[in-house]
Amino acid sequence: MTHATHRFTLLALAGWVLTPIVVLALRAVSLSWRYPQIMPMATASGGAFEALADPRLVAAAATSFWLALATGVLGTVLGFVTARLVTRASGRLQQLTWLGALFLVVAPPLASGVGLQVVMLSLGFGGTVLGVLLAHLVPATGYLTLFAAGILGSMQSGIEDEARTLGASRLQVWTRVLLPQLAPRFAESVVLGALISWGQLALTLLVGGGVVRTLPVELLSLVRSGNDQAGALAALVLSLPPLLGLGLLVRATRRTGAAL
Amino acid sequence: MTRRNVAPLAAVLLIASPVIVGVAYTILAALGLRGAGASELTVRHVAAALGGWDTWRGVGWTLATAAVATAVAAAAAFTVALRVQQSPLGRLLAVLPLAVPHVAAALAALLLLSQSGWVSRLTHAAGLTPTPADFPALVYDRFGVSLVLAFAWKEFAYLVLTAVAVLGTLDRASDEVARTLGASARQVFWRITWPQLWRGTSPAVIAAFAFLIGQYEMPALLAPSTPTALPLLIYERSVDPNLLRRGEAYVVALLALTLCAGLIAAHGIWRRRLPGVTR
Amino acid sequence: MNTPRGLVVTGAHVSFGARPGLHGVDLSVARGERVALLGPSGCGKTSLLRAVAGLQPLTSGAIAVDGTEVTGVLPEQRGIVYMHQSPSLFDHLSVIDNVGFPLEVRGTPRRQARERAAALLDRVQLARLAHRASDTLSGGQRHRVALARALAANPAVLLLDEPFAALDPELRAEVRETVLDLLGTAEWAPAVVVVTHDVDEAAAMAHRVAILLDGRLAQVASPEHLLNAPVSVAVARLLGLPNVLTGIRAADGRVSFALDRCDARGAVGQVAVVVRVNAVRFGPPGAGTPARVVSVQHRLAGTIVRVDVAGEQVTGIPAPGLSLAAGDRVGVLVDPGAVHVLDEALGGRDV
Amino acid sequence: MHLFPRVGRGGLLRAAAAVVALALAGGACRENPRAASAQELAEGPWSTLVAQARGTTVIWRMWRGDPAINAYVDKWVAPRMQEQFGVEVQAVDSQGPEMVNTLVTEREARGGTAGTTSLLWINGETFAQLQQEHLLAGPWTMRLPNAALVDAASPIITRDFEQDPTGYESPWGMVQFALIYDVERTPNPPTTIPALAAWIRAHPGRFTHDQSFTGLTFLKGLMYGLGGGVERFQHGFDEARYVQGRDALFSWLQSVRPYFWREGTTYPPDVAAMHRLFANGEIDFTMSNNQNEVVTKVRQGILPPTSRAVLLDEGTIANAHYVGVPFNAPNPAGAMVLANFLLSPEAQLEKQRGEVWGDGTVLNVPALPEPWPARFADVATDAAALPYDVLAAHARPEVHPQYHTHLLDDWRRVMRADAR
């Protein structure tokens, strides 16, 4: 590929990806921005950014953050354990599991969420952060099981045996060989799980019953109320933490995503 | 069942149990045994929901928009992935939309593509569209243009991520061998690279497609009132002021679940018949 | 003059960055001829092959196939097939479609391509696996499929890059037989270049062996000639010849070395003497130069004995019926006709 | 190698089965909802109840679609409740129909044990559904000390969609439907239904209504006007009268629909979308269930400063909103203290101020002790606000919720589904 087409590709890509983000950013800093103005007529002063310091929004951000972190960590543990268990099972069960895991990831939240709501309520977790966490774990574990299966499948199969014959105990194989080898993959897995939780809306609303407030829930409130300036601002804030996570992921793009 | 299957099966069931229970509840509610307005076993909801023209129209419309959006996203993602593989800047740009939540992406689409949106303002400034009404309807429109674009924008990033990962695992040597066996660069792409890229990414493409069928926030902000998108239909029925009709929501929800499960199963079967696919 | 059939490489230069490249390689391989390319790792063997195949540009020089200049021609239009170390089968295609691939990309209708592919598979005794997925084959089977596929392209030139390196010895011999069998069939008769680092394999497969050292062809000759008369110590060492000894040439042109002396005109001073192993014979002490046995190895081809002669180690074979052990004293006799003198001093290399 | 070899054998399977069984069994026994605790509390002295509420948290489900309302609740009500009664107020988002589903699910899963929320903002058809499913606790409202201050003479307050709220929901505000226009774009807005039709025809593509609650209220108001006045629809649901009114409405809609925005092929999803279209000049009218929303939305910069409200001479629908306590409220005492506080003159006055919310009071203002009547009279009216007497003259009550239910269903089936 020539230099020129490469530059053209990057430019087109930047246009496609960045235009919506730029428009959100313009809206976020404009007090009013009506047709046919191309640029906002009045940019928001400090007052408009007070919305960011709104204790509700701050609390929602904290809830979102802890939920995402917990989903990432627990989803990673569950995903790797399940993948490990299942790779030892028979081919047919394996295949069913992969299809099932894929289904958990994509099942319409509006449809599966109703059931999750009943389950969480009967366990006494309705309207609690714990209940929402368990609900987020369902799609996250599905996805991370697929991810973990991809990782474990591509690992050298002989490495455990070799480590054993070199004198490592079963525990040492884990602590000194497998876990250190997997550590970067765990980090990626946690980020992926956190991303899944971070963007959840329907499951949060159904299981959290409106009581558990996360950033997407607050954002939906703002957009539904027609307050686009605050909505756009919240949307950008909502996008920042995942960006940091993505930075980590992109470094290892070649492995990530191979799960699916 | 063999002994080695017990532990894995139990683990899988445990993780899937909320969804299994959820589906069980949904079936009971669809049959009038659970949920608001529930009284006795009845097929009334099933008949009403499945006998309704608007349900099937919504199914068709949702499948069509999701399919077009997935196709657009996949085509763009493959093109970009093939070209930015080696460019860290390109890869970072391409995955940015992953960080933007669906509601935010829908809001951006609204700000950008509505008849008084930013693009319309640009064409106005260029003297092409004197009033908002002269700009084509891309939001709340029958063809779901803004919805398709917003869907595609979000899924694009996910598919680039997957495609770059798959391309990284491909054996470059086989491209060269194919060249010396007489294939032109174009033939190498269509006969060697593309089939392998497609089989590596097809589960992700199908997952994106199935996911879009159930996505609620974006149609809620961008879709037209008719045909009514499947998730909106579920929501609308589930909050119907007539309690006796809420059971229909569960029927439509089951329909959506079945569509997703069917897609995944069909894909699984298709994939098993491919040469060289072990799982 | 007739245009030469086969491959002609003239003055090939390839440079890549900091590493040494190829410097003016000339090589011609006739149709039906097999040339083995032998050299230490990193000497540019693979680069030469890739450049010939068109997968890597030549800095200067020319490549001709069957008399037609192909320098700068796209790889798919050169009539040259390049086979990779590990057979790069297309795992998304079945075995038969792999073999039919070269025909299909040339526009042969699918049915015809399959018929031809089936015939080729039959020749490599894999007809029964035609519809298997290629990633379910064993290593040896993959090689044979790759070969059938290469031949389906009906190439004028076939380049094999360490084709059997990944196979275990037993399979290696079997696959090599298949390859020789197929290549020996006049119908295709491509010019073949085989890259290898195994001297025995080169000798077994090739009509001629080309030695590539530091980006230059040091010697191109038949295996026999090469083993008898390497042009330099470096070539002798590359070939793994065990008896490269120090000699001194006197003013009268007589060269004396640890075992014997011989006549070879040239400059006075240090020279290197190469003696073939089977020209060195160990008898009972008394006859020939006295030596002490260092080690004894029993091989398929016979017993090999290493002795110490005045501080230099020499390898040879015991006289018939003589059983030797380390520490035994022996006498060394040399066939004077098998002594080859090189006009260069032996480096101070450890033996 | 097994990571957790012992857990896997049967234990997990049993656990999974237990979860399934538990979840399904949860709703199996369907007992009568436990309405007792709010009711019991209502029998004791108020001071006991206030003491019981101290140090508790009340989770209040409400519509949170308006930043002005959110600010009133979060920044004015909540701190005062904390300060005066030691009750923490947490307002959470949930619209009426969703509350019904949540409560039904809670009952199915947990029976009569404590649910998640203690107070609900409801009215009209949600109240009807909650009563139908026996999801409200009561009666308790007559025990609120401030209940005596409510305007008992107003039919709009004492009847919620023709239902008697007595004891099961406590009023806390009153609103009236109004159209919103831009005085610069439309100096002479239509003020009757025929004039509106003429205006729509004269300005193709500049009018529409949304397909959610506000749009339906607009349609109901039209139905009263076109069907011979609200009186014909009062006193319970009557199928024949409904059909007559609906047909009159639909034929009117059919005649103007081709001149609607996008020729009536699609409708904005909600009132927020209406405001967006209006602010950007895509349409010339938006609407609101609250006559004062124009004031607050202009202040928030969502609507242009030249936006004004207008009523139709045929009358516009006014209704009161209420708070109720669910059958499974974990904290009924706190909820009742909050309901009582919402009825206090200071809370009602603050709420009525245009710059705060502009929500109408439900109190009988002239009967309030001094200085309250004067203070209510002093509430500065914004230039964009409609005078009280004009509002009162145009106010029409809500009718039986079945009209609402039927009209929504028929509108979706006939008018929305089939463009032209």
C-alpha cells in the first residue's frame, strides 16, 4: 500500500470515528445551539459544568466504577475457571457451551433481564448493587469464557508437563508458570469485563429497579429530559474511563478479540 | 453422561442459571401465569402478539436494520483492519467507539443526522437545503438510516478489534506460496485471506447481528414509530396501560430470544460443516 | 545459440538493511536438473530463493526462465513455484481444492481442476484423503499434498526451501523418495533448486550442489567432485569433511603433512590438505605412520575411527577384520590419489 | 489438573438447581398483599409515627425527566426532610407503568416481605392499575395533618381520573396541558380546534404530537372538544360514547394528518424529542402536560426565550398528581412523613414558583392561615406563564382511565400503524 492511500485511510477513519465525538463535545460546551448555527452561539461557562460536580452524578460514577471493576475481576475468575473446566469436557458439551456463552452475551437484555429481575428479587438482591453486579456478570462471564477459551487454547500444551518434570509441584506450576504467563491476559480480561459492565443499561434498570444509579442510567435520564447539553457532557465523561482501558487493550489487540 | 462432563456442566449451568430461570419465567408470563394482570393459563397473549401484523413487521424491520448495519460495520471494519494492522494510531482510532456508550452514540447520531442536525446545518450553509425539511429524513425515518449508521458505528470498533486479532494469526507464508502458484494479489485476497478472515470473524459478526436485535437504547432514540422495532415493541407492551395486554410483551421477548438463539445455533451448525474448523 | 531452458540467474544482488545480502550470484539450472543450495544459516539462501520467486526485489541482476527475462515480473507470472519450509497448505480448503488451486486461479473450470487434482493426488498416493480438511493431515501427508499442488501449477522452476526440515528422519527419506520419483518424471521436468543444510540430503537429491558463502557462490559442482575437491577450507568445513590437515610445501613443491607427503605445485609455505575419510586406512602398528586411537564409532556404513597423529586428529576406517579400541596403537596408510591440497593456510580453528 | 476439583462434583449442580427452584417457588404462593403496616401506622398518633421515621431512608420512585423537578426534590425537599425530620430522601427514576411491573414482580418473588421503595409518584391510570392489582397500602392519607389543608372542593383533586383516591394516594400537585409556540415564529397562534386545523393545513410539516403520555393527553383533549365536551365522557366508561368520540377525533386527524410533520408517517417518541424539534425550528409547536414547563425549559436553555404557552378554547386537560405507598414499603412511616411534608404550605409554595418548577398547588389557598395566602398571591408570574384565572377557565378534568387505555390502543392500531 502506498503512503498516500495509507494517509487517506487514516483520514477517512478519523472522520468516521471522530465526527460524532466532536459533535458531542461541541454540544457539551454550548448553552444553546440551534439550527442553522454550525458552531454554538454561546459556550457554556463554568456554571454549566457544575452538573459534573452534582453529587448524584459523582455517586453514580463511583457506583459504575466499582461495578465495572468487580464485574471485570469476578468475570475473569469465572470465565477462566469455566473455560478451563470446559476445555476438559467432551467435544459436544464444549460446543454447546460456546454457543451458550455466545447466547449469554447477545441475549436481548430487555428479554433476559425480566428473568434476571425475578431471580435477583427472590434472592433478596433486587434494587441492590450486589444484584446488579450479579446481573452484569451474566453477559460478562459469557464473553470472558469465550475470551479465556481462546487464550487457554492457544497456550503451549506441553508446558505444564514440562514444568512438572523439571521438578515443579502442581501448585508451583500454577504460581510460577501458568499464572505469570497468563497475567497480561488476565488484565485484558478484566478490562473487557469492566467495559461490558460500564455500558450496561437495560439490565441495570431492571434489576436495580431504578434504585441503583449508574452513569448510563443518569445519562438516559438526562437525554430523556431533553437536556442535551448535560447529556452530551455526561456522555463524554462516561467515555473517558473506558478509553484508558482501551489503551491497554489496543497494545495487545492481536490476542484480544481472538476469543470470538 | 461421562464423569468428566459433570463439573464443567455444573459450572456452565450455574452461570447460565439466571437466564434459564429468566426464560422459564418469561414463558410462564407469556402464558398468563405470571406478571401484571396475570390470572390463569391462556394463549390469549400468544395469539394476540403472534397474530399481530405489527409484530411481524417489527421483526422484519429489526432484522433488516440489524443486518444492514452489521454488513456495513463488517465491510468497513475489514477494510480498515487490513490497512491499519500495522498502524498503532489507526488501531487506537478504530476502537474508540467501544468507549462510547450506546445512549451517547444515539445522542450523537441525533445531533448529527436529524433534519436540523449538524450535517443539515452544513448543507444549509452550503446553500443546498434552505430549511430543515429540505434535508432528507434520516432520523425516525422508515429506513432507519441514522439507526443503521449508529449501530454500524458502534459495532465497527468491535469488529475491527476482532479482525485485527484474526489477521494477526494468519500465516503470511501461505499468501506468498499462493502468489507463486499463480494467484494474483487480488486472487490471493479473495481466495486465501478473505475466507480465513471471514471464518475467524464470523462468530463476532453473528454476535454483533444478534446483539443489535435486542438493543433498546438506540432505537428508543432514533427509530420511527412505524414499523416499531422489536425492543420498542417489547417495552411498549410491557408498560401498556391495559394490564391485560402486558403478557404480550413476554411473548415478543420470547420471540426475540428465539431469534437470537436461532441465529447462533444456525451459525454454529454452518460453522461445523466448514473444512478446517475444529470447534 | 539455443535459449537455455530452465532457470538462469545472472549477477543477482540483494541487499537488506544492515545484514549482508547477496553479491553477484550467477546460477543456471536446466530443466530436469536439480541443484541443491547449501550454506550456513544466514548466508542468504532463502533471500536468493525469494528473489528468484519475485517475493523480494533484486537490487541488480537478472532472472530468466526458459529464456525469457522475468526480472520485475509479478510472482504469479514467472512460472516459478516456491515451496515453503513447512508446507503452507490453505487450511480453509479441502485437500483436493488445495491441489486444484493453481489451476483454478488460472481459470480452469472447477470440475476440470478437480479431475486433474485427483490425478495428482493419486500420484502421491493420497487419493483417499482428497476430501479431508487439510489441517487433519499428518506432516508427511501435508508435504506430499504441497508437492502435488506445486506440480499442478506445472512450473518451469520449482524452489524448495528446506523442504524436509520439519520431518523426522524416517519420514524424511520416504517423502524425499516421493519427490524424486515425481520430479524424475519427464512430463513435468522443472528446474529444481533445493535449499538444505544437510550435505547428505543435498548429495542424495541434487545433480549439482551450489555452495553459498557470505552472499557469494563459492563452488558449484557435482556432489562427488565437491566432496573430493572443495575449493577452499571454508567449503570443506561447511561440507563437514573431517580431515582438513596442515601441510607445509617445500621449495620443490613437495607437500608434507602428518600422514604422508605428496606433490602439488604452488607457493612455498603453509597449505591445507584435505583427505577423504575412506582414503585413510588403519592397520596394525608398524605399517605406515604410527598413531593412537582416540575414539571408535560403529555406523551403518561401517566403522569410523579417529586417531591422533602427532597432535593432529585424523578420521579413517580400519583395515578389514581389524577390531580397534580407544588407546590402541595403529599404523596409518593413505591413498595418495585422494589427497587434495588447498593453497591456503589453515586458520587457528579449534577441532 | 482440577482448579477446584471438589466443588464441581454435584455440588454446583445442586446449587444451580436450588437457585432455579427458589426462583420459581418464590412466586408460587400468591397471598393477598400485606397492606397492614401503613394502615396500622395510620391508626396510631402522628407523633409516634414521626418519631419512628427519624433516622430512616425513604426511597421515592418518581418520573425524573425534568431537571427542574429533580432540583426541587434533591436540593430543596431532601435537605429539609433531613434537617426537620431526620429522614433521608432518595429519589429514583421510574415511570408509572414500570412501577406496576416492578411491584408485581416483587410480590411474585418475595410475597409480602419488604420491597425496595416506600413512596411512589403516581396518578390516573397507574393508580387504577395499582388498585386493580392491590399493590397500594391504605387507607392512610386522612391521617396526614396537612391533609386538612387540601382544596376539597376541587373536582380535579378529589377525583383522580374519576376514581376516589381517598386513603390510598395523597395529592401533591396539579398541572394543566398547554401547547407551546414561539411568539416570533407564530405571532397569532390558533386558539380553537378549527383554527388549529386551519393553521396545520396552512403550514404543512410544522405540527405533530409525540406518541407517549403527553401526546395522548393532547389527543384526549381533542376528543372531548370534538366529541361534544368532557361532560359526555364523564361518569364511567361508556363504549358507545367512546366510539363516537374516537371516530370524531380520528376523522379530524385523518383530515390534517397529511399536513403533519413527515406527513404523519412517524411521530416523535417523547416530549423531549418534541422540544428538540421545536427548538431547532423543525416544527412550530411543542406541548406539555404542565402549563409552566415553558417557563422552566426556557430557563434551562432547552426552549428558545420567545416560547409561550397557549390553551385551546375547547379546554385542556388538568390533572392532579399524587403519592402512594406500596403494599411492601420497607419504610411506610418515613414515606408518610414525606407525603405530609409535600403538602405543607412552604413545600407547595416553593414548588409553585416559576423559577423552581411551576407546579400548581393542591391546597385551598384562601383558607390557609396568614401569611400564606399573601405569599401564594405574591408568587411572581413569569412573562411566559399563563394567568391563573385563564387556566382555571380552560381546565377540564380527566375521565375514566379506560378511555385512556382504549384511545392509546386504537391510535396505535389505526392512526400510527397505517400511514395514508
